[in-house]
Amino acid sequence: MIPNIEWEYEAYTTCITLNALYVNILSIYGVVIDWLMQVVDDWQFISLIFDRLLFYVYAIVTLAGTLAILMYAPHIFTDFNQAAFKEELRLERCCKSQAAGDLQKLEDCYVVPAHFKCDLKD
């Protein structure tokens, strides 16, 4: 059998051409991947800046709101006599019980101070 030299030459040149094409495709692929990685890095940097900016805005708004609530609520900083408040509520209930004629609730009204006025108009 006689080898076909032309066919072997064509196969060899085709192989070299395909190899060169493969190398070109790989180099283009590498360039594209590098470009995409640079775009991803840029967007990560932008998101980091945006995230930090929103955190500062959130912290400032939260702090300002908290301070505004504390400054406009002066009773927070004053002492509160809870026992006197409970006694005043008890006396008010007694007055309402007297006005309604509810004798069962009047047993809670053991002593009404002289300075306390029952306003029975309610």
C-alpha cells in the first residue's frame, strides 16, 4: 500500500490550523474572563460603598429618632411616685363606685383623704 502524502500533509496542516485556532480561542477566553472579573470586582466595590453609605444613613436616622423621642418625653427623666399614682387611681375608682352606687366596689374605699375631692359629675 502506498501512503498518500497529500492527504497526510492536509491532515497535518489542518491539525496545526485547529491548534492555532484553539490557542486563539483560549487567549480570547482568558481576556473575556479577565474583563468579567474586573467588572465583578468593580460592582463589588460599588456595592461595598453603597452598603456603607446606607449603614451610616440608618445609624444617623435611628440615633436622631431615639434622641428626639427622649427629648420630647420629659417624664422619662423625672422621678415617678408609683405608690401615689396607684392611690390616686384607687380613689378615682371609689368615686366612680359611689356615683354608680356599686356597693361591692365600695369595700375597696377604706379611707378617702380630706384633700381628695370626688367629682361625681362623670
